[in-house]
Amino acid sequence: MRNIFIACRMLEDEMKRIMDENNIDVPIIWLDEGYHSTPDRLREKLQEIISGLEEVDNIILVYGYCGNALLGLQATTGNLIFPKVDDCIAMLLKSERLKGAYYLTKRWIESPSSIFNEYKIVLERYGENKVKKLYRMMLKNYSKFRLLETGTYDVEKYAAEIRDFAEKMGLDVDKEEGDLSFLKKIFTGPYDEGDFAIIKKGERVDLSHIINLNERKAINF
């Protein structure tokens, strides 16, 4: 049985840590995190890769729903499996998502499309007063930036890097212990339908796969 993984680079540090610590050696196709900002482009790229695979049984997508980016994907070359989570951050949480918290990891901060890097670009073009007002409005539903401690980066260093921006936005900066156990399960299984959507070869991802239907029975491959 051959499994292949397609994963977002946002999770690369955490996934590589799990692989190193558990002697996991599996084929992974990494996609740039920039696809996150355009779900249609992400869907198109994923389908292109899926349709180009050969001699594969299961294709594990290490992605959340990501703005319905997975909706409509067809399992053309093997069974599709992906976790029933909203986004990449949800795979790293130890407890329920805190309302009002803007979750971050090193990769999210460093990404060219991060709110921090986008702010710098827009700032040069429009000036601080206008941009600060705009970004405060964008972040009005958040009270803090929360860094997830996943054991893959220096949390204090990155907290210091974003603190000035956080103060301008009127937000606090704190941290929370992350959890890699769910991400590890993506490697090892079992792929039960409580935690994973399973689309058999030839079928498409539809709304029933996006909605968390816990009453479905597990399927073993």
C-alpha cells in the first residue's frame, strides 16, 4: 500500500520534527504557503498534483478546510484523506481555540503573506496613520496575538519581533503550549471518520465531507 502526503509548508517544521522523532519516512509534496490566500488557486494546484500521481493508494492532504479550498477536489488517482479541521493552526492546538486570539507560529510570522510583512509593504505606500487605522479595523475582533509553542522555534524571540506591531494594534502578545499528537496521527492513522474525511477513488469532495459528520463509521484501508 502506497501513501503520499501533500502538505502546506506552514506545517513543515512541526511535521519534520515528528518524522525525525518517530523515524517516519514518507513521500511528501510541499506546497508554498502563499496558496492559502487564494482558495481557488490552492484547489487548482492540489487537483493538478492529485491527477498527476501514479501507483498510489491513499493521498493524505495535510490541510484544513482552508476557505473551502478542498471542496470539489476529485480523487482521480487514489483515495483522498484529510483532517476535519478549519485550518493548519487547528492541527497544533492542545485545547479549544480561544476566542479573540490570533494564533501564530514561526512559519506564520515569517511568511511573505503574513499580516506583519504585508503591513510593512502597505506602510511604505500609504503612510502610518492611514495604514494603522486600516489594520486596527481588520483586527478589531482580536484581543491578542498568541504564539503556539511547538518545540520547533524560539517563541520568546518571535514574540519580541511582533510586540511593536501588536502595541500599535492595541493587542497583547502571549503564548500557549501546542500539541503535535493530532499531526502525528495524520502520519500514523488510524484514519477514522471522526477526525478525517475519506473520499474513495473516483469520488469528489462535497459539502458532506466538509461538515463534521461524526456518525459515519470508520473505513480501514
